[in-house]
Amino acid sequence: MKNQISFMSGLFDTAELSPPVPNDHHFGEDLALWVAKKSDGSDYVFSVPVRNADGWSESVTDGGEKFVLEFGLVDGSAGSDYAHWQITIDKPRSWRSFGSKDSPSRSRLCDLIHNILRDERQIREVQWS
């Protein structure tokens, strides 16, 4: 099951804070907002992005199904004009959920994100892992 997509782009903020801050994880908010905007008109509802330990995340829902997208800059890309980005798609399990983390809705969400990235001319090297 694919759960992480990476790509190269110069579209999003990679500027290091001045003065530099150790373990700076402020990168990814503009990417999260961009993906949500590009998803307008889809079946998915995107929440407002929030900062997390590794970058930014936002909840995505489709009907009653909830997912979490995490957005971040791959280590070593801060300050690059053409940076390596990563989006992780996760489906949190509730204590009542014992089934697979995969679902038709999750597959459609992965396809949506892939197509958004693929259709942007300034994004290259889109790869799932």
C-alpha cells in the first residue's frame, strides 16, 4: 500500500529562518494550502493545516472516513531553490477499527494527490513509496 509521495519543486518556501533554528520544521504550510486549494471540487474536505513535529499536517474527510496528510521538506533540502518534498497519507485507526488501513476512498485520495502534482509543470520526479 502506497503511503508516501515525494517530488521535486521550486514552488514552495524553503528559506531557512534567520537566525537559523535547530530542527526547524516550519516548511510545508504553503504546500498544504496549495494541495487543499487544488482539491476544490473533489469529494474531500480539507481542514486548516496545523504545525506538527515534522512540518505541517491537515485532516481530510470523505463522508465519514478521515485521513491525515503530512507535508514536509526532506532533510537537506532547506534553502534549496529546487527542493525535495514529501507528503504522507495516513488513516488513523480508532479503537473500534480493526480492518485494513486501505479503502476505495484512500485510493481515490492518493490518485487525487498524484494527479495534482503530476499536472503542475513546476513539479518533477513524482514517486510513491
